[in-house]
Amino acid sequence: MALLVSKMFKHVNKEKNSIHAPASAGYTVFTLGNQKIFQIDTYGRSTRQDPGKISQSVQIDESMAKILIEKLQKTFDLK
């Protein structure tokens, strides 16, 4: 599991890029103390030993959400 934070988030140039296989995913929103968190969970493939188990989790707080929204709007020319 990972909490994304702005001071540790940077653009990386990669030479090899590929599109990954689609994955089942879900999200949850919760508050811990006074911090609201948006969490995305992905699940392993159906052929996996424990297919219903969470494979990856990424947590986003409000400051990181603002950065991601800005980056997504710019990348995809969204309004």
C-alpha cells in the first residue's frame, strides 16, 4: 500500500512504455482524524492463487488529488 505525497511525486522519463492488462479495481473514501483519503485497490487476475485478494492499493489525500487533477487535465486536454 502507498500514500502518494506531493514532495515525493515527480515526472520520470522512461524509454520503454507499455499498456498493462486490464485489472479489476475498486475504491473507498474514508477519514482518519481530519484527513480524508481516496483509496484505489486493484485485484489480482482470476488465475491467481487468491483471486479476490487486493494486489495493490494507492491512497490519495486532498493535496495530492489537486496535483493529479491538474496533471490529468493537462495530459488529456480536459476542462
